[in-house]
Amino acid sequence: MNEYLNKNLYEILGVAYDADVIAIKAAYRKKARIYHPDVNNNTQESIEKFKEITEAYEFLLNIEKRKRYDEINGYTKRKAQDSQAQRTRAKKAYSSSAADTKSSTVTKERPKNDEKSSFSSVFNTILDGLFPNEEENSRKDNGHCKPENGRDINLTVSIKISEALQGTHRTINVLHSEPCPKCNGRKFINGSKCPLCKGTGEISIHKKLNVKIPANVKNGAKIRIANEGNKGCNGGSDGDLYLNIEIQESKFFRYDGLNVLCEVPITSYEAALGATIEIPTLHSSVNMKIPSGTTTGQKFRLSGEGLSDGEKKGDQIVVVKIEMPHDITPEEKKLYERLKSLSRHNVRENLGNG
């Protein structure tokens, strides 16, 4: 307390030494609007000034500290003297008024300008206590801070088409903000920037969530997770978390409505002799029979292996492509020479006849 003894706290706030709590609060609001660091680009001068008026404000609102301060600085005695003087003046005024009523003497009227000035002063004093600035109006309701809802958070989650079809889970790392627990979102403590949030009024929190993504989710769908967004303050509700679903494109699968299309390579001997090969699907893998004499571009249908919309289910269309090896062994070359000598099929016999 000693550091305040040599300071005129009433002068710092611009109030009389006998100001009541309402006048002190009103004066502080006026000063804060002028010297708040946010209004003055956070200059060092504004920070120091705002700190000074905030300390004076908080000190004078403390009944015990103010009482002790007034006693040490002689304000208690002055208040008592002024109070006695006011009572004496009131008594004289009452006696004078009573005497004037009994007599027929007409008292001199006070100039109208003085009346107007006095009324204006009183009116402005009343209004100053009742109507804070627009920012305070937007944040307060009946003298209390209005509830502020937390902001929503949007994240993009990328999944495979098979996961979209069957459903899956994802562990989501969410970075959200909440009011600073040290300054309660006020940004300043005793006129200085809050050391925890650095004057932002918020802190960032990491949270891991295990999220279920339902089956048959569509590309671009939004999944809402209630109350997992940024935290509200002053009793406001928390924001929500929205997951924007992005289905990855596959190099193997393509889509045509509910049907899934894919291209599968086969060897020349599988095409000629026929074979049973394993085909990947969205769900797992299935065996598909290749008949002998299959040609490149031939299509095969795997019923029910496509996408589903809940009512209908598509198919998987498999297009086969005969692929020849880039390098063949001498033994394979001999076999192809033998096949060439035995073959009677002219694959180009119809060229130019169309």
C-alpha cells in the first residue's frame, strides 16, 4: 500500500475525494475508453497510463484500503468537515426559506442560464452512469457481460472410397480456443497484459477425438459433432465441430453412378486358355472366371460389388486388357515361334473392308 500514499488516486481517476462507487466506476469507464492499449495501438505510454488508472480504480473500490488511504492523507477529516458544513448550509437554507415564506418579500430569481447549466450538469452525470459506449452495450446485458457463443470449427477429413462405403473411425486432433483462465478473457490484469494469453483473452487447447464416420457417406458431406468447437464465455454455448468429408480418388477404381469400374491386366495365355483370377473390390477380393478366347476390352460384371445408396446397390464392371511381357526368355520366344507356325488365324483379314 505504501506505493500509493504519495499518489493522488482521486486525481488520477478525475473524481472528487468523496466520490461514491457509481462515480468512480463511471470515471474509470471514461478513462479506459481513452487510454485502453487496444485503442492506442498498444503503445507503451497507453499501457502505463491504463495500468495506472486501473490500479487507482481497483484500490478505491476496496473499502478497507480506501478507508486507510483517506485517513493517512487527511481525506477522512475533510469529508467530516464538508459533511458538517453541508448540514449547516442546509439548516440555514431551510430557515431562510421558512422566513421568506412568512414575509411578503419577493426573492430574486436565479438566472435562467444558471438553472440550465445546473440541470445540464446533473443530466449529463446521470446519463454517463446509465449509458456506456457501444462496445460495452454489445457485451453487457443489465450490467452483466452477455453470453458469447463459441465459434464453430471446420476440418477436412480424407477417406478412401471403401471407408466411405463401409464406415470407419478417425482420430481427429482439434485445436480450439477458450477464454483465458487467468484473466477470464479480459486480456488485462491490473492494467497489464495477461502473462498467460499475452493480451489475446484466449488460449489454444489441443484435443484428440475418436470420431465415427458412418457407412455410405457421400463426398462433400458434413458431419456435425456438437459442442466440440471453440468454448463459449460468460455462460454462452460452445461451438460445434464440422468434419468435411473428402473421398480420395483411386488409381484403380472409377465410378459411374453406383457402379464401380476398373481395368485388370491378363496374360495372353490366360486370354487364350481361360483362367480364374482374383479381383479387388471395395469390400475385399473375389474370384472371377476368364473364359478362353477372351479379348482386350472385354467387360465382366461382378453383381452387387458397387456402391450403395441405402436402397439400391451397384455392380463392379471389370474391363480386361491383355498385356504382353516387355522381355521374354529364349524359351518363351521358341514357344511363340512354334505358336506362330501353328496358327491359321489372320487377325487383320477384315482391315479395309469396312
